[in-house]
Amino acid sequence: MTPESSEDKFVRLYKCIKFPHKWKFIKKIIRNLELVDPVIFKQNNKWVLLASKKKIKSIYTKLYL
């Protein structure tokens, strides 16, 4: 899981220990970027992260890989 944490300028990765209530913090996978709604998934044995950069008073029009 990668919860919303743009205000801290980190993307944090958590592992599910017992769904849905027990999660373990693994590590900060991105630092010093305000990313909104990060989504992580595995495709072809590679991990992919999708997110938008946080913008004030604007519509998010770009999705970053």
C-alpha cells in the first residue's frame, strides 16, 4: 500500500500483515517530492509507481510513471 502522504513529501510503502487492519511500514521509496495518489503494482517482474505531482489551485493533468 502507498497511502497519500504528499504533505510530508514522501511516498511510503506498507506491507499487509493481516488484512484489513494490520500494516507494517517498509520504507520511504521516494523522498522530497509532493506526489498525489500514488499507486504501485507489479508488471512483467518490475514494480511500477504511478502518481501526479501536487499542484495548488490546479487540475492534475499529468500522470507520472
